[in-house]
Amino acid sequence: GNHARIDYGVTLGDDVVLGDGATVGHRAVVCGEVVLGKAAKIGDEATVGCGAEIGDRATVGCGAEIGDRATLGDDVVLGCAATVGHCAKIGDEVVLGKAAKLGYWAAVGNGGKIGDAATVGCGAMLGDDVVLGDWATIGDGARIDPRTTIGATCCVTE
């Protein structure tokens, strides 16, 4: 894309598409067939798995890891050291805190807020505008209704 920037030490796989104004921080790894939207930012030492799609104006923090075929919507913010599992889907305007973990095939609806070090299990589905506090845990396969708030350190298993 126009005005895209790639810092030093970056590894880009085959068929990577950088949108206009996209940036990739130093020593980041972006595997093949990744699409970065307009003005998307990949932080230093972050890893983006093969076939992932990163929306417009999304920001991936330093050291964050995005699994293969994961999808991040527009205006998403991933904190440093956050992890997004393979095939996970994140809607628009979602914030995933520092060191937060989203499991394989999990989904977060639009406007979600996931706290620092919170965990969302594999296949869990969070509706739009769900707020998950710091260190909270959502178990594998759990379903959380839209506009639900779950406090810090809480654990939901179903």
C-alpha cells in the first residue's frame, strides 16, 4: 500500500498485503497470505499467523501473537503480549488488554473490552459490548450474552 512502513529485522511471508499507511514494527514476523488493513499497526516483535486478516486502523501491541486464519475487525486494539488463537474472530472496536488470551475458534463481538491477563477459552462466544475484567476467565465453549459485564478475577465455565 501507499506509505506503508516496514521497520528493520521484519520477516514477511509470501503474498502479504499491506494497506495504505500500514506499519510493521521491528523484528515482527508476518506469515504468508496475511492482509493488513489501512493504517493497521503491527508492534515490535509481534507475530501474525498465516492467512490472518487485520482490519483498518487495528493496532497489535508489542510481542502480541495472532494465530493462523484469525480475523481482527476495524479499530481493534491488542495489548502487548496478548494472544489470539487460530481461527479466532474479533469484531470491530474491541480492546484486548495486555497479556490477555483468546483461544482457538473463540469470538468477541463488536465493542468488547477484555481486561489485562483475562482468558477467553477455545470456542467461547462473547456477544457485542461484553466487558471482561482483568484476570477474569471464560471457559471453553461458554456463551456470554451481549452487554454483559463480568468482574475482575471472575470465572465463568458455561
